[in-house]
Amino acid sequence: MPRTQPPPALSRRTATGGAVALTAVLAAGCTGADPRDRGAASTPSSTPSTPSPTSAPEHPDVALARAVLLRERAMLASLQAAARVHPRLRRVLASGRAAHRDHVRLLSAAVPRATGPSPAGPGPRHPAAVPARPSAALAALATAEQRHARDGRDSCVAARSGAFARLLASMAAAAAQQAAVLATAARESG
């Protein structure tokens, strides 16, 4: 059976373009107050995570971006843990790690830090346990990437902004691509 080369990682141009689009979408969403309230002044809330009655509610895409960021961090942490436990897998895990690192950077830059719990903090401290056999570790990561891609597709449907939905679709496609690469590597190493 011929060996296939792993697909290239997410390009800087795609990540940068996505960052610009996501930042613009979320910035527009955060300032998109009801036109009837244009003259109303807002007062600062005494609790940072609870909006005051006169402030505009958080745009739903901001909350969605925060949730996607947490999932991206968890996937990146799992890939990094596998690379630490199985140094021989670093090469096959490199493109997935780079893609998820870019996604984390992109989403971290776009999610407002002043709203709700800080998404810019450290990622998950305890990723899933890494199987002892490299082929089992690859298979577990392939399954995790498949689930991540499915969650990404669900997020696309939930997004209010078309530009943000397209960005989430791109991220879901990257996860699906990584799932295929990891599943192939698991079969070849098993």
C-alpha cells in the first residue's frame, strides 16, 4: 500500500485571514446594540460577568467562540501530551499541533477578555490519559479529532455570523483532515 504524505498544516495566510475575519465579526457583534437604544448611556456593572440592565448583551458568537476556544485548547493539550509520552510520534502530530495552536491563537485574540471567565488562561491541566502503545495513542487521537470535527460542524450551524460560520467550518475541516491522517498512521503503525 503506497504511503501518503500528511497534508500540509494550516497556512499562515489562512490563519491571518481568519483572525482578521473573526476579530471583525466579534467586534461588530459586541457593538451591535439595538438601534432603538442608540442614545442610551450604559453604566458599568458592579459584577463583570453580569451585564447591567442598560448595557448591550453579549453577542452569541462571542460565547460560541469562547466555547470553541476551550475545545481547541483541550485538543491541543491532548496532542501535546501524546507527543511527550511518544516522542517518535512528534512528526505525525506536528501538523495537527500547529493547526490547533493557530486556532487557539486566533480565537484567543478575538474573544474579549473583559467578558465572562477568561479564555486566555491556561488550557486543560489534565488531558485524557495517553495510551501506552503508539498505535493506540494515534487511534485515540483520531477519534478525538473526529469528535472535534463533529463539534466544529455543530458550531458552524450555531454561528450567527456567516463569516464566523465559514471560519468554524474551516477549523472543522482541519480537524477532520487530522482525524484521517491520524487514523491512517494508527493503521500503519499497528
